[in-house]
Amino acid sequence: MILNCVETTKRVVAFTFDDGPDVNYTPQILDLFREIGGKATFFMIGNQVKANPELARRALAEGHEIGNHTNTHPNLTDLSPDEVIRELSIAAQNIKEVTGIEVRTFRPPYFGYNETVHSIVTDKFGYPAIGAMNMNATDWSNPGVEHIVEHSVDHLSAGSILIFHDGWGDRSQTVEAVRQLIHMAADRGYQMVTVSELLQLAACEV
Ligand SMILES: [Zn+2]
């Protein structure tokens, strides 16, 4: 039900960042991707977009994708169907108000996901639910730059989706790990694309 990668032989990889936009760390991540000429996907929290609208607009202006990560970051499996719908639609509405765009992809907070949430996400909103290959990198727990790199570098492979966080607390380890990883990706000939670009590519090859 959750997509961690797509089948492709092309050297493309999707870096994703959850929980922003954050006034300290989102600009640093955006600067890194601008320097390397890559694109990323930011699964933003609706409330955070309202708080930092200029960062959401900057991400979009620089060619990145914004995805839905709910409005207040609850575990959706704890909510009623109506509350799930509200979380997703208010987030989408906040992002639209700030940026003018309709979000097309979704990542569940805490990967809290079940059949009920899945049917709302796909049937009502039409979002693919996006996972990641490097779940055990756990950058959010500040395990050290080396740990984040080690548990992500093996997944620098064709069609991989990688997860990091640009929001909540001190994300300086993430910034340094991502700096190293995107240079490794570029050295190995990988193009860094958005999740929607990755999905389109797979669809074309089916
Ligand atoms: Zn999150």
C-alpha cells in the first residue's frame, strides 16, 4: 500500500524531506539542491506551511515538489474517518492558499497507515502513499551523520525513494548527511528527481 521505490533501469532517485518547512533547515536543504542541480520532494505539514509561506513558495519556485503530510501531524490510525479527511483536506487547502498548487502525493506521519486510511487517501484524494527505502537511517533521531549516510547509501539505486526530515528540532546531522549523499549520487551519475517525476517514469515504462 505504501510505495518505497519504483521499477526502473534509469539512474534516478527521489530524496524526500518531511515535517517542514522549517525556518532554519529548509533553506539549507534548498541551498544544497540548488548547488547540485537536483530536485527533491518536501512532505510539508499544513500548519508549518501557514507559518513559513515564503519557504513553501521558494521550494516550488526552485522546481521541487510539495507533498501532503497532513495539517497537524497526527497518527492517522488514531483518528475517525472524518478527522482523517479533515487533516488531509485542510493541509491541501493551506498549501494551495500559499502556493497556488494542488498537492499530488502523500506521506503518512509516523507511517501510521491502515485499510481505512488507505481507502481515504486513494479513493477520496487520489494520492499515492509514499514510503522510503532507507527507513533505518532514522535521521529524525539524530543517530550521527555516519549512521544516516551508511543506512542510506546502499539505497542510492535506480528508482529509490529516500526519507529525511527538514523539520522538528536540530536537523544539522541531516543537512550534513544529505550534503554527502547528494554528492555521492551525482558522482555515480544519478539524477535527483521529484516523487511525481519518479512515478511518471515508472508509468511510462509499464
Ligand atoms: Zn512527519
